[in-house]
Amino acid sequence: MHIRVVIVAALCFVVAAMPGCRGRRQSRQKPNQKQPLVSPNGKFVLTVPTEKNPKQGGSHRWWTVTISDRKGFQLYKDPDSGFAGWLNAYWVWDESDRVWLYNSDDGRVFFWEMASAASGRSSQPAEREWVKTEWNDDDPKVKSRGFFPPIEVYPDYVRRMKQPTP
């Protein structure tokens, strides 16, 4: 009888503590890993879940950039995610509603933006689609577009190296 009382008391304690634990875990979420993350214009919602990718094979999970509208309709899902889910990735929106992702595995940076879809019918209005591009500091074609990765996309240990010292 005494053991049952102890077990019931322990279970009550665990159940009562669960909401508090959940809140603490969410409060530790890094600003550049927040999910879901609404775009600056409020039209898009970014999530970056870890999922199995049949193209990658095996049982590993991969960070997968997924963009939806505010009603939850999926607009884009990265079909070739190469961001290892067992390592860190960091993401933010910029002011122009581009998604930026820093891959801690290899230090590469990618961005996704809306671009006109290639259409063979010129009489039709241009559709828009999400396009993934790798950022490369040495690529003049990308740099000439006049925007750069937001410093917030980088984790603290990289950000300190990227910011000029006073």
C-alpha cells in the first residue's frame, strides 16, 4: 500500500512539472533557430524540421527548409536538403523576405528567395517560385546583387569572427 502512495505521488509530481519543463525548453530556443518563424511581410512561415530524406538514404534525419503561407499551405519544401539533422543549422529571414540558412557542418550559407518561374508561355503572367542559392563570398555574380547574409544567421561563435572589432 505504501509503495502505491509513493508511485502515485511521484506520477503527480511528474505531471505537474511537465508544463514548466516545456516552457523552459522553449525559452532556450536560439533566435536564429526559432520555429515557426514568420517573414517580415507576414505572408510566409518558415519551419526547418528534421526529416528523413529518401534521396539521402539511410535512417538519418536532415534539416529541411519548408515555407508555408499563413494558413499553413505548403509553398516550398527543399527537395535536396543536405543539412545534417544531427548537427546544427541556423536560419533567419532578411528584410526582403529571403530565408538564410547557415550550415554548421561545413560553414556554407544558402538563401531562398521568390523568383519568376521559367515559363514557355510569354502571354501568361509570370508565376513565382522559391529558388535556393548558395552564398559564396568569392562569387562576384552573387555579391553584385547588393545584399549579404544577415549577421544574425550565424551562431555566436561565427558572428564574433565576422563582425569587425572596434
